[in-house]
Amino acid sequence: MNVAILGASNKPDRYSYKALRMLREKGHTPFPVHPALSMVDGIPVWSSLRAIPEPIDTVTVYLSARNQEAIANDLLDGGMRRVIFNPGAENPELAERLRQHGKEVLEACTLVLLSTGQFAKSGPETAT
């Protein structure tokens, strides 16, 4: 599964970095997204969702709500099936807009979903 990581980090203590590593370990293809980085853990970083040349199934968000406005249209117009808002990235207004655009929206921790085998499954509207 192709997974975009919005708010990717090259700092090993960050959850977005840990998610990238765990996604890869679990057989998914991570696409880190950050406008100021070029590589994370040996993987090229994309400047935006729109720059990714592959179809994306899931976007996992590690940006605070105040930093999401710039990427809201990319999420709304993108072909992804699912958007996961990780703890600290919750955005009820954007989540509702995404649902209205037919996207599955989860408020959940990507690391927990991966650790418990729930990531690849389609889940309820909100998982905790």
C-alpha cells in the first residue's frame, strides 16, 4: 500500500519518522512529504502530495490543524481513499469536508494501527 506521510521528519524521536520506518517494515511503501527535506532514512521526500508520482491509498497526517490549511485542497482533491489524523493533528472541520468528498477518515495513531494489524483494514469512522 502506498502511504503518504504529511509532516515527515528526519528526526528519529519523531512519531512521523517512526511511522515511516514501521510502514516500510510492514511492507508498505512510504512517501514522506515535507517541503524542506530531501531525504528521510534513505527515502526521497516529496515537497507536496501533488508531487508524488504514484497513486496514494492512505495519507497519515502529522501536521497540527493550523498547518493543514495549506494542504487541505491536496487532501480534498487527491485520489487517496483514507486520511488518518494522528494524535495532535485532529481537525474536525477538515475531517468532515474529507468525508463529504468520500474519503474514509480516522482519528488514530498510525503506529498503533500498524502494531495491532489494523492499518491495512478499512476501519470505523473514528478509531482510538
